[in-house]
Amino acid sequence: MVFRGLLICVLFFISLSIVSQSFEKLSKNLLQNSEITYETFNQSIDTIQTGQWTKNDTIILQYYNWLNTNKDILLANQSSFFKVHYFIELAKTNEALNEYKTAYQNIDSALSYFDRTEFPDSYLKILILGTSISKKKGDYTTTIHYLKEMINSGVLANDSLKTGETLIDLSSKLLNMHRNLESMKYCNKALPIFQEMDRPDEMVELLQIMYSNAFHTSADTSNWEYLYQAREIALKTGDSILLSGVYKTFGLAYYRSEYQLEAIRYYKLSRSLIKEKGSRTELGVIVLQHLSYTLLDSVEAGCTLSKYFLEQSLKNNNLYLSNAYRARAWCFAKHGQKDSTAYYLDKSARERESMEKAVASPGYYYYMYEIAMIVNDYERAMRYLSTSFEQFRTYKLEANAKELSDIRAQFDYDLQKERIKKLRLENQLQEERNARQHLIIIAIVLFLAVVIIFVFIYRKQIKNLRFAYQNLVKKNLELDKASLSLKALEIKKTPKQNGIYIKDEEKIYLKLKALLEDEKIFRQQNLSESKLAELLNTNTSYLSSIINNRFEMSFKTLLNKYRVDEARNLLVSKKYSNYSIEGIATEVGYLSRSAFYQVFKQITGMTPSAYIKAYTHLDD
């Protein structure tokens, strides 16, 4: 029966006439799983590889379409072991295409086709695949679901280390979702496991999680004991990265205790240790360090850090990007730049809304509210404050009723306070508008009168200026014609006697004219008198003497004259109509726009743009 199903799949595959070797390899590997037996199922699951595909891999979409189009054929009369592999392949393609919800469904389908008690290793392998996909998305709820299944299914029963690591992972995700009491429950399960093992890394991480849970669920300061234990273990290991994490948490503890200078000191210690190892965990420390700067109102230090924070977050496509945008918003708010503040607040909010963490970020939204209030952006401030309060109300249910009541009273007070401030501001603005209303009407009438007079005078001046420019253009054109006539009738000019005898002077002069007029060497941007002398097989002294004698001007003046004459032709030429003025300047040999404008106006009496406009108004 298995052979018959395999034969159907192979025949269908051949009929597709696919030319891509990658696609053939992917589909062939899947079809080979039809031969999996009860005895080889675990080995086949061990060969699964994940994370090697991205959305930009065009072959993935082709493979995905093939899997979905031929679902009925591929699954017909096949063993449950083959179906497990089929749904895993679908999950991997959906992950690559960012279809995460569908990928989770595929994982669940794969798990449903075999008994976890018979194949605990394979069951665990697929659960790990599910957590990997959900972590990539930042989907904490789904990650928590798969981690709990690992704990509750019993597949880790014979592996204490893996059980402890999973409990820590689960506790960390629950902490991120502000489910502190539940997180502490799993911490307490993990603690005895690692107390019996020599695993300092895991023990330090666990103690830091327990500190945060204790801080949020207990009114006393015993939570600091967890940090002291973590620091003692980390110092004994000599592991700088491990110690940097502890220092980060110490900074957080001092931040929460309102000792911001001490918090910043620990954040800097943590970052210095991280940089020694080149770890990317630095951005998590920067989030907290910037918060301390804002509480101290250290604008210069906070702005410098926020700029670095955003650069690194964008470079690493980091999950802290919403915090980086928020940090930049604070910087612009402190400098009174309302538009830039609103721009970065909106980018921060959009980035946060794309994460599941958006529904569990009361502190984040309260800080956004504070930034909006700096620039009196009441609409955004109220929106963020409302979101923050609703989330505090949701996630503070684990705390005692009095704490929740106090928080709500404080938020209600803040809301009313800002509403009153807004109404007072609106009333003040309205009074100012009423007081200025009559003056504005008079000012408008006077302004219109002035504008009419100005327009009349301006049009008259423009007309006169246009006429003057047209005359200048005509004179330039007449000079061009006269110059052409002189060239046509030119006779050898007797050089002036200046006391210098130059061998082959006439020959050099004629060659110079040819270089300028025929080859247009003046277009070269790096043309110098020495380079020109080299081309003419003479020296700069002789060349300068010939130019002064024959053209009655210096080398620089001669070069500018030829360049400007050429520029005048190009500016009104249809061939160069798509060139900008800067482009024309470059074409005729100028390195800068300012130099070209200065010389052009000096020679023609007008700017290049005025020359073009005047030329177009000339009679045919």
C-alpha cells in the first residue's frame, strides 16, 4: 500500500516538469519519507532542519504551492509518519512566508498524528520547532503554550537539565507578559533542580527572574537577596557576559529604587563587559540606561545615547526598535521640536503594535504619554495614557486590591489634571484670538493694499529687467557673430615686441587656438597652464607670454572666456535641454556651482538662469 502511494506521488511529480534542482530536491526528500517505518520514525524526525529558508527564496513559494495543491494526493493512503513530515514541511514554508498562525496549526497537526508516549523524543523535537517559530515572531503566548506542553506532557521526565532549562524559559516569557505569580511558580520548580547541579549560568538567570517577580508581587525589599546571590555566583565564574547580565539587573533595581546615578553606573559596567565579548545584548541595557537619563533630565547624554541606540537597532533589525524610536522622540521633545517628536512617537507605536508585546506594555505607553506631554500634544498623550491605564488594570490584578486602587486613583487624577490644563489653554487661546480679531482685519486690508502696490512696482521692474537682459543677450550674440567674422578674415597677427624671442611662436599660437576652438580642451576640469604648456611642447613662461601678446589677457581670463562662451551655447541648446545649470557648469570645466555663477555673471552681466530666460524672449 505504501509503495502504491509513493508511486502515485512520484508520477505526479514527474508530470509537473519542474526544472529547478532545488525544488526537485525538496520534493524528493519529502517523498522519500513515505518509506518511514515505526522503527525509523525517531531517526527521520532527528534529521529535520529549520530556519534555513527566508521569504526571498523564490523556490519556497513554489514548494509551498506544490504542498498545498497536491495535499490530497500526497496524504492519500500514506502512513501517519509521512503525514507528520508533510505538516512539518508546511510549517517550515509558512514560517518562511511569515504566515505564523498557519505554521502553528501545521505544528499542531503534526503532533496529532502520533502518540507522545511512544515517541517522546520526536514529540519534543516538534514542540521545539514550534517554540523556535513563535520566538522568531515574538509571539510570547504561543511560546508559553509550547513550553507548557513540554513540561506537562512528560516528554522531559528523564532529563532534569532540559526540564530546568525549559522552566527558566517559561518563567522568562511569563515575566515578559507581566504574569508574575505564575512565573514565580515555575521558578520555584526550577530552583531545586539547579541547586543540585553545577550550572552557574542557569542559576544566575533564574535568580534574576525571581528578583523581578518578587519586586512586582512583594512589598518588602527581600527581592534584593536574589541579586546578591546571582552576583556572587557570576563573580566566581569569571564569565564577563554572565556578570554583565547581573549588572544590568542591578541597574534596573536601582532604577526602580529611584537611585538613577547608581543605576547608570551599573548599566555602564554591564555595557563595558558586553563590548569586550562583542555581544548584541547591549541594546537591552541601553533601553534601561536611557530611561534613567530621562528621569535625571540629562538631555545631552540621553540624546547621544538615543542616536546610537537607533543606529544599532536598525542595523540589527532588533526587537528593541520601538524603544529606540521612543528614545529619539524624547530627545526631540526636550528640544521643543513637536513635529519630529510626533513622527518618532508614531513610528514607535507602529513598531510596538506589530508585536504581541503591545498588549502587555503599560510602562511603555505611560512613558509615551509623558513624552507627548512635554510638547503639549494632548491628543496623543490622552491616547497613550488611556492604553497604559487599561494595561495596568489588566496586569496588576495579581497585586493586592489596594495597590490597584491607588494606581487607578493616580491615573484618574492625572487624566483630570491634563484635561483641566487643556481647557485652560484653549480658553486662553480663544481670548487672544478675540482680542486680535479687529487688528487682524485692519492688518489684512493694509496688507492687501501693500501687496497691490508691490505687485505693480514689481511687474514694472521685472519688465525693465527683462528688457535689459534681452539687450545683454543681443550684445553677447553680436559679439559672437563679430568674433566669427574675425576668424574667417583672420590674418597672421604680428606679435608685439616684448623683448622675448620665442622659437616657433606662430606655430605654438596656431596649435593653441586649435586646442581651444576645435578640441575644446578648456572643458577639462583639471586644465592648468603647466599642463597646456606640456601639450604645446613649450614652457609656462613662453605660453603666458604668447597668451598675453596674442589674446591680450591672462591664461585664467582666457580659460574663463572660452568656458562661458561655450556655456552660453549649451544653455540654450536643445541637445542639452535636459541638463541642469550645474550639469552645464561641469560640462564646460567648472568644479563648483558658485565659481561658474560668479564668472558667468562677471563676463555676461547676468546669471545663467536670467540668460536662458532672456534668450527665450528674444524675437526670432
